[in-house]
Amino acid sequence: MTSSSKSGMSCSGQEIEVRTMLAPELGRVMWRKSTYSGGGSGGGDCVEIAELSEDIAIRDSKDSNGNALRFGPESWAGFVTGLVNLPQP
């Protein structure tokens, strides 16, 4: 799969690379929704993830026909670590 654009961002002080994937590139991807957000088809606000051959894709569950973000393994690990380490309100 190819990606339409690439950008860098910082998460918990670590630079991570994120690629945007256009919706037509995602036709045969199997998506999973978190059980923490209601899971199943009636889930609320959440994201869905898909395991690609070497990367992870993430998209808004409310926009299943929209684009997605694609993370390489190191970038995904940095992104998840940044989420886990967010200060609690």
C-alpha cells in the first residue's frame, strides 16, 4: 500500500512518522474497534485500528469511508507510549 503524504510529529518527546492513507487504499483492511468505547457496531466515539503487513492503520470509527493514519512499528510504539503517559485530568 502506498501513502499519500508523510509527516513527523512528536509524542512524549519522541519523533514519530505518520503517513496518511487515502480511503481507496483501505478497501480490504480488517478493522477492530476498542471494547472500551462501546465496541461492536453500535460503539460510540472511538478509533479503529487495522494491522497491515508491517504497519498499523488508525481511523475515526464515525468516518469509515474516510482516510486513515499509518504508523510504522516504532512510530506506533511511540504513539501508544505517549497516550499511556498523558497526564490524567
